[in-house]
Amino acid sequence: MDACCGPPDPTRYDAVFDERFARHVARRYGAKGPTTVERRLLEFVVDSGIDGASVLEIGGRVGELQFELLARGAARTVNLELSHEYEAEAERLIAAAGVDGLVARTVRIDLALQPGSAPGRTSSS
């Protein structure tokens, strides 16, 4: 990727996808569940067969789709995320959903800048 988009520093996403935005996403999901677009995606994936599947989501924010897929039969999920700011809300929702051990999150990975590598912190809850 050329220099037009800034230096290859994954922490720059924390300013855009910040803690306030993460709280908003988590509150909205807690109050209303999946968005219309998320419900359509869930319907498609579930109809295609999700029972026992391992799911990879890139850019899963606080994990809304992952929680829904686990509730519908997925065995485990992995999320690759740019911003570390989602993690506190994600951990809170993981605990509330009782899916400890079924969700793995890797943060501060930018596949566009570092294809084939997985820098950052990995946590399995």
C-alpha cells in the first residue's frame, strides 16, 4: 500500500473506532439486537449451515455477529480487529453471553498493510 493512507501503524485506528464508539455499538446491540443488515447476513449464513462451524470475522467490532452465530450453532469464532478500543466492551459482552473459551480476538492487525502476518495481541476468552 502506498503512503497515501498513512504510516503502517495499526494504533491509528483507535482514534476513529474509539472507546465511545465501542460503547455505542455495544449499547445498541444490547438494546435492539442485530441490525437489519446483520439479520439478513445471519439468515444467509445460518441457511447455508453453521452448526459446529468455526467462524472467522474480519472487523467484528464488539462481536455482535459472533454472539449471534454462536447462539445459532457455531462452535467457535475468531475476530481480527483493527482497533484495540473495542476490547473492553467485547470482553464484557463475552462474559455476559457466557461464551468464554468460544471466542478468540486478535487486535491491531491490518491485513491491507501486513498481508500474511498477524501482529498484535491475541486473546481467547
